[in-house]
Amino acid sequence: TLFPSILSKRAIEEYRIDLGKEIIYADKGRARLEAVTSSPRAWEGGRPTAVNLGETHHWLESNQGHEMAAVIER
């Protein structure tokens, strides 16, 4: 996934991040990183603390990119 390429070795060690899983736990399970679907209809539940928006120049109305941005900004 995306996470190994954006996390430094220091961050992985300091926060005890367990890479290589669908949901990545850190800090002995007290924190988690999760890659989510690109479908805006699948974003339900609690709001995330932070969102990494990748390649937003590809988020077009024709591929539901505008709808995805609106869901994230709620």
C-alpha cells in the first residue's frame, strides 16, 4: 500500500507501526492507519483525524472525485 513509501524508518520504529496489513496498527494498538476505498459511498462511520489526499488533480466530476472531496470535508 501507500504507507511504507510515506513513513520514515524513524516513524515506524518510534510509533511501533506494524506495516503489511490492511489496517496498520501503531503505538501498541492505540492508533491505526487505514487505506480506504476511493468510492465516496463507502465512507461511513466515524470521521478520521487526518486524511492524506493523493493525486487530487485526478479527482474529476466524471469519476466521482468531486463527490469524494465533499464526503471527506463533511
